[in-house]
Amino acid sequence: MDVTQSLNCKEMRKCDVVDSSGEKIGRIGDMTFTFVNGELKPSQFILVGSAWEEFLESIGAKPDIDPVFNASLIQRMGDNVQLNTTKNSLKTTLDPGAFSADEIKLSDFENLDIMDEQGVKVGRAIDIDFNADGTASIIVGGGFIEESLESWGLKQDVDIIVPCSTVELISDHVKLRVSKDELALTMDKAMKSAEVKKAREQKSTTQDVMKVRLFTQRPF
């Protein structure tokens, strides 16, 4: 899968999905991931159609059957999602074995509590970020993280991102391998960096959300 730019799931949901014939076949409505050996990897993507089709499904006027494609079928991901197969070859959400037991749905993952290594709640998961090198990280918010961003006047301007190497497990919550104090100290240092200071000075002239990545130098 060729990822041409850093994207989070919220941004991916806005992208058109195009099959190998060049036909626009929908947009991504949900997706699943696996978490193995400290790596969060995309597994399946669930397609949705137009807003009208979704409305008909919600009132039971149309069967709730959505196409599903595996991450291996993505040829390129950037301004749109390009598949290396046609829409007619895709399985659906009703097909037996469409999802495996170890897959985590994004819609379930969003808003999971994030705990530090001692079980102290530090925030919540709000999205997943895919870097151009193919690695995935967790965008965190809520708790003291949100309070800190508010105190700096950057709540709407910054995404705080932690690498999956800092994650011990994902179940009904996300458990980190670091303490709340380590997270706070690393975040404070990152927010005082020259790059972030420059972004703060320019925030009145740009609407882009800045991605601040934590623990970029520390091995786990």
C-alpha cells in the first residue's frame, strides 16, 4: 500500500474510494485493525454509499449490506483511495468470515479510555494516524492532555500523537507502557519545541491542524 501523505481516519473517511476501472464506488464508513507485537495495522475497510442510501438502510427500507475490502487491495492512498480490484469482486459485511475475532473496529476504538502503566486514566483515544512510512499511531485527547492544550490556547490546532510502541494492550481500554508523568513531561518538551512555537505564531494565518508526535526518540 502506497501512502502518499500522513492521514488520520477522520481524513480518510472524506476520501473517495475508486476501483481499478476508475469508478468511484463510495467512501470509507468504518474500518478494522489488528494490534500485534506493538503494531496497529489496518485490516478491513467498510464502504458506505450516498447519504440517501444510508438513510434507507437506517429505516429498514434497504438491506444493511455494505461492501468490505482488505487493506491488501489498496494500491494507493492519498487524495483518494485507489483499489487494485473492481467493485464486483468485493465481499460484504454479511459474508461469513468477513471479520476475524482479533480485529478492532474503529467505531469501537474511538473514545476508549487510555490508561498509563499504573492504571491511571490519562485521556481517551480519538483517532488513528497513518504516517507516510506506513506506521500507525494513536491520536489522544481528553483528560489532562486536553486541559494542557486549552492552557496553551491550542485545543483546536494540535493533535497529540503517541506511537504504538508505547502501547502495551488494547482491550476495553488502551494501556500504555509509560506513566502519566512521563507522558506529561514528553508532551511539555514537544510543545516547547521550535517547530511548535513557529506553528503557534502562525496559527492566525493557517487552519491546518499540527500533528505533534511524542516519544519519537525513545525505544520501547
